[in-house]
Amino acid sequence: MPRFVIFLRAINVGGHTVKKEKLQEAFTDLGYCNVSTLKQSGNLIVETDEEPEEIKQKVENKLRDLLGYEVAAFVRTIPKFKAIVKLDPFKELGKERASFLVTFLPAAPLMFPLTLPLIIPKSTAQIISADGTEVFSVTHGGSEGALPNPFLEAKLKLKTTTRNMNIIAEIVDKFPEREPKRKS
């Protein structure tokens, strides 16, 4: 069964706290196998034969019913994460005191509306590139790590979620791609 990564946007904000165990139970109730979380409760890995859009809808509906508020879900495959790691959009940048971030979009825009690279106003945080449903940023400490997500949401007029590139690489290492079952 293929593995999928589900990033949940703002699962534990605004006075809400959801434990990993509660999410794992909810996702198991949806019929997903080998449900696990990585680092935070908003990073889930599941196995299922469903398509990404079906996973997204089921997860968002389940969480709305379970928690009483909207939680956006961003579903990606392990091969997609491997492609992001291989792309290495940060390879030309100095690594010292920098954080490399990936912002996930719900869908790829027909034409990306921002001219990149660009510096987020009143900061040194920089959005360096976009590739389909992912946007890549570099920040330099302080509170800059939180800047790309709200900036992109405001400019693109859609919900996004952002993770550190280290999380993407860790998921690829810890959760290898499942080989599809061969038909006899």
C-alpha cells in the first residue's frame, strides 16, 4: 500500500490542543494503515490505496466533526518528497544561520503571481522559488520562520502550510517508498 504524508495546518493553535494519539486513532478509524506522526501532531504518515484528493476530503471532514473547527490538510506522496529533496532548491545558498522552508499549496497555480526571488517586506526572509505546489523560502532566525506562510496566504489568497526542509528529508529517510504489489 502506498504511503502518504498529510500535513495539517494550524492543528494546535488558538487554544486548541490535539494529542498525537487522538489523531492516530481518528485516522485509523478512517481506515488508514500504519498511522504515525513525526515530531508534531500536524505531520502524519499513513498507508492507503485512496487517491490524494479523497484522503484530503476525508481527513478534513473527520477533523471538522471531531474537533469542531476547520483544519486544512495537505497530502503528498513519498515520491513527491523524494523529488523535493533531489531538487535541492537551497543548494546555492549559504547554510550558516539559515532555515530552509517549504510552503505547501493546495494546488499549483496556472501562473505563479509573484516575481521570485523576493524579500518579504520588513524582514530578511526571502522566497527564492516555486515549483508546482511547493514554494521555497529561506529565513534567518528570530521570528522570520513564521513569515513565509502568512505572506504567501495573503498574496495567493489561499490556505498554505509550511515545514522546515529538515522535516521533508527526515520523512524521506524514515518512511521509504512502498513498492506497489505486483499482480500475478
